[in-house]
Amino acid sequence: MTTVPAASARRPANSALRRFLRAPSALIGLGLLGLLVIGAVFAPQIAPQNPFDLAAIDVLDARLQPGSTSMGTDITYLLGTDGQGRDLFSAILYGLRTSLTVGVGSALLAGLIGILLGLIAAWSGGFIDALIMRLVDLIMSLPSILVALLMLALLGRGIGNVVLTLVLLEWAYYARTARAQALVERKRDYFEAARGLGLPTSRILLRHVLPNCLPPLLVIAALQVARAITLEATLSFLGLGAPVTQPSLGLLIANGFQFMLSGEYWISFFPGLTLLAAIVAINLVGDRLREVLDPRALK
Amino acid sequence: MTKLSTLALSAALIAFAGAAAAEDLRIGFADPVSAIDPQLNNYAGDHSVSQHFFPAIVAQKTIGGMAPGLATAWKNTSPTTWEFKIRDKAVWTDGKPVTAEDIAFSYERAQNVPGSVASFKSFLRSVAKVEVKDPQTLVITTKEPDPLLPINISSIYIVSKHIGQTATTDDYNSGKAMVVDGPYAFVSYTPGDRIEMKRNDTYWGEKAEWDKVSYRYIANPAARTAALLSGDVDMIDKVSFSDIEKLEKNPKVKVWSYPGLRALILQPSFNPAPSKFITDKAGKPLDKNPLLDVRVRRALNMAINREAIADRVARGGVTVATQWMPADTFGYNPDYAKIAVDPTKAKALLAEAGYPDGFKLTMHVPGERYPLAPETAQAVAQFWTRIGVETQVEVVPFSVYVTGANKNDYAMSVIGWGNGTGEGTYAMTSILATNDNARGLGASNWGRYSNPKLDEALAKAGAEFDDPKREAIIKDAVKVVMDDVGIIPLYHYKNIWASRPDLKVVPWNSDRTVAMQVSKVK
């Protein structure tokens, strides 16, 4: 008898993982994502050059074709160089680092705030619920790019401010889902049981309700990471995100796009390809996650 | 395949356009035009348009010096009085003669046109009174001796008194008041789009080359290039730096680039208080501003490889600057034609000044105002970081930038300076003279550089009517400022036009874009 709860607890997780891996698209997405994450995490070890160190890059090497060798050092520029002489391969790895940090960081932070507010709304009901949910409606009804532009115009450019802006825009999605899910869970028997035992509210919410709300929130988190990366790239492209001497993927694309027609395609092309790969990979994983975790999809 | 067919198509279009309208010229230009009224706003685009219709009494030659306009000759009868002889053959398109009365009226009107947001007043600031001696003689009295008066009034376009007295800006824009005496006459104006003109056969000067001119506003540089390549226009101005290489390779297009007067200059801050944008390597503020030490400024100046910037960043679209005026202009000092690049010596100078490990500096640059400025600033940051001055580049919107720069908030600011008068004292007055708002000095001296020797030279040059003597004073001022590294000049922008291969484009008043500068290759 004692083995039953343990087994039943393990089985859904196991089968979810197995079902997740059954789709080839998810495998491709996961593989691609793994590759990009490894590249970003180990960028200082892999990259031949630190593209953020102005003493390491040389404007005399500017706009070299992929495969050229540097005139000063012995670096081979696999993907060419940008207008400042930055090795694009290194710049892409470091830029990816910025993009993933911003994406994951803002998604986590927004998730924390959003879920907490969602649970509070579901628990309290009444005025507080209405207040939080109208705020959610307000944020979701505003075009995110406009809000982001306004925020950054006020705060000034910089990665920290981009994360802040993204958190402001994203928490609402978590809050809405968390509240809806928590309202469903509230009607379950275990909830009544926990209340009957006289457990403190925070314990009921965080230890009992939250774990049962998590599956849909995980799906949202995955998709929000992709959204955050896109928005950061957009803002950097418009000159409001990363500082010019520490380019993210969006800024690299912006720096090169005016030269596309002059034949120097590589300055925009390779960072663009990387951005595309990252977003596709995350979306593939997120999509599969939704299929697997959605109880309706099981049937 | 696509590229081939595009090429073939544009070739066919150009050939077709050439055959269909041999005597017509279509110009795609970049500077917005605010009105056809030549005295409303002192804007680059308005200047270019007015040159077709309303010649000034004198004209500025492309590189320094003055040429006759409506006036054939002028002389000083005393240091403060000027006498101008007006052409007797000049007529308005309604048949009335152009007289000194029209000129006196124009100088009056130019100072108070209702609705003006960029008045021409400053060009006439030294004028005390304008008198009509007879229909062919004009006498101008200045408040104090002003050798620059002819240059200044070359920017004031002359309208007719008999029409202008009752005409409003709208009357000029609609064409009702467009009685002109220039090489071209007015046909129509569509605000924000184009101006159509035709040859004026009653013009007093050389007959205009083109029967009809269509002068079209295309703000976006890529759109201008595309318009030229597709044969929509015959000539474009302000060719984007990123398109130069592509266009030069294209046999269907000819690129015309000429040395220009506009300079990009760094202004180090001479603020006596330590700047928050300069810290030691650990990020702690310094107890004094290291830029006050001439050895530090010299080190920064000699660390910059200007040739590399001109070649790699600007793609040959600029010429290296070692002083505020470009080579072969009035006031250029050939003794300062080169700044040797020497990072080793720069490091030694920094050590001597007490900064063996260098320091951290944040440089500010506006994002969209000056072409290539953010890219250039990053390249400069590379050179400085290599000698130990770790440099960050902060790109800010111009509206924010100009407020900070005016308050001398920044440790290092960037200015694009037009040198519009074509001689050296304009920059001395506005960006080098000790800041004194009441006297209109140092208005754009964002670093608050102050050197009594320079101020003295400026005062002397302002009262000197003998050109060789005045030039010698300016050349000495170049020595004073560049030995002291009061500013760090980087380069002068070239003026670049591109046209059909069967046209010839010559520069006009430095960087104006007009039909008069274009001719057919015979």
C-alpha cells in the first residue's frame, strides 16, 4: 500500500517527459536550444575575442568578409566582422548571452510577481481581486512596444531598464492564468481539507494550490521568454536597449542592416539567423510543453 | 536572376527617361523645405530653393571668397560704411527693374516675417542702417567694423518691394507673389513633396541649362538612392555613406564627392569641478578633472587614428581633420596638416600627468543628428581604451543631448560644425571663444574652453579688413588652439551627390543642392 502514492506521483511526470520527447519537433527545438544555451554560457571560453572589450577589437578590421583573418592579431573571423571590427562569431555568442539573460531573467521575475498577485486575487476576491484584475486588463490592452518605448524614453537605455520594462509588461499574463487556475483549485476537496486543518493561508497557497497551478504557468513562461527576447531585440534595434559598446543581437542587426544592399550581408544576417533559431527553438519547446501538460490534449 | 533583371530594368528606365525628357532635370533632395518665402526660415532646404529664384546681392564662392550677385562691385568708404553698386540690367519677371529700393526693403522684411521660427536676423546683427543713395547704389552702415558683412548678407535673398510690401508667406507659397529675378522661375509648389520650376529667360546672368526642373523632397537616404537607380530622378544629394561603395561600382551612376566645410569635432570638458563621467578604473570619482591637463588632452588627441576612421568607418566619405577648417580654405594652417598617431607617447604623457593606469571616461553623442557620429565615437573609444583611458559611449537623443551639452554636463561631447561662412572666424566665435552669452560668444562652446590668446585673436580678426593680415591672425589662432588641444577635430564630411552618368555635378556654395550645379556632358 505504501508504494502506491509514490508510484502514482512518479508516473505522470515520467509519462509527460516520454510524451514530450515523442515529438521530433520538440527534440529539434530542445537540441537547438541546448546548443545555444551552451554557446551563451561558455561564451568567454569559446569566443576568440571579447567583443565588449574595446581594447581587443580593431577598427582597421572593420567589415571583413566571413573567413578573413585579422590584420593585427591571428584571429580568423569565421562569420566576418561588423563596422567596428568586432568578430561577429564572438559578438553573437555574447549577444546571445545578453538576450537569454534578459529573456529568462524577465520571465522569472515577471512570473514571480504575476503568480503571487494572481494567487492573492483568487484568494481574496472582492475589491482586491477586482483591482488586480483591472490592472491586468489595462496592461494587456496596451500595445507592448509602445509602452516599452515610453518607459525607455523615460528611464534611458540600458539592459537593467529593459528587464524592468519587460517585467512590467509580462506579469499580467501570469497573474491572469494563476488566478483562473487557483479559482479552479479552490473548489477541490484537498483545498477544503487543508482549510479544515487550519493551515496558514500562505502555506495553503504556496504548498498546495501553487504546485497544482504550475503546468499552464510553465507553458506561459516558455512563451514569455521568447516574447521577451524578441522585444529586447526590437528595442535594441531601435537604439533603446543595449549600450552601443556591448551590443545584443538586436543591436548587431541594426548596425548591419544599412549595409545589406551594399553586399555586406553578414553583419545583419548571422545575428538575425541566431535570433531566429533561438526564438524558434523556444517556441517549439513551449508548444510541445503545452500539448503535453494540457489535460484536454491528452484525450 | 533578380539582380540581372533589376539592372536591365533600371538601365531601360534610365535610357527611356533620358530620351523622353532631354532638357528636363529631376532632383531628389534631402533637406526639408519649410516655405517658398525666401525670408521665412533660415533652413538649409529653404536656402537651396531660394537660390533658384532670388539671388542675393553677393554670392559665396564654393571654397572661400565672394563673387558678384545683384551687386557688381562693393567697397568700404570707411571701416563702418559699405557701398554696393547694383547691376543695371537686372529685372523682375513682371518687367520692373531691380533697384536698391528692393534690397533695402528685403533687409527690413527679413528681420520680421510673421511666423518665422528660424529668423535671418542674425545675419544682419551688425547692420546699423541701410540707405538708398540712388537706384543703383546702396549704402550699408555697420555698428562696428565688420569684415564679414558681405558673407553674412550673401544669405539674405532679395525680393521685390512692389510685390513684397503686401505679400504674405502664403502668397509666395501659392505662387501669387513669385515675381523673381533668378535663373529659374516658379511653376508650382506642393509642400512636403516638390517644387516645379522653369527657365527664366529674363535672368541677368548666364542662361540656365534646363527648360524645366522638378525639385523633389525624398527624406530617406535609401529611398533617394533607389529613386536614382530606378530612374525616377536624375540626381540626388547627401548620398548615404553606406551606399557610396555600391554606387561607385554601378556604371549607370556617377558619384560626385567634394571636400566639404562641415567638421565633426570632440569638445573635452574644461569644467574645473570633477566630472561624474570621469572616474578611476575602479569606478571611484577623481578629485579633479584630468582633461584640464594639456598632457592628457594631447595624449587623447594623438591616440586617435583618423585615417582608419575615415577609411573604415566613413568609407572614404570624409577627409581627415587636424583643425576646424579643411585644407585650402581661408584660415587653414598648413603647419598643422598632420597629427601623428602615437599610442606609446600618449601612454607616456598620461603617466607624466599622473595617470599611469589611465582612467574611465564616458563620451556622449547624439543618436541621429550628425551622420556617422555614433560609429565614429565607438572607434575613438577603441583608440582611447588602448592607451588606458577606458571609454564608454553613451548615445542619447539630440533633444536630451543638447541640454546636457549646453550645461557642460558631459566630460566629452561631440559637435558637427558647419563652418558656413567658409572662413575660420565663425568656429572661433561660436565653439572656441570663451562663453559669453551676452556678447553672443562661445554659444556652442560645450566644453567651456577658454583661452585669452584665442579671444584676443578673434577680436583682432573681427576688426581687420586686410584679408592676408586677417588670415595670418586666424592661422595663429589655429596654432594656439591646436597646441593647447582645446578641441579634438576628427574629420570634415565630404559633400556627395550622385547622378546619371551623362550629367556633371559641381559643388555650389559648399553644400547647397541646386539645378545650377548640374550640366549635361557634351
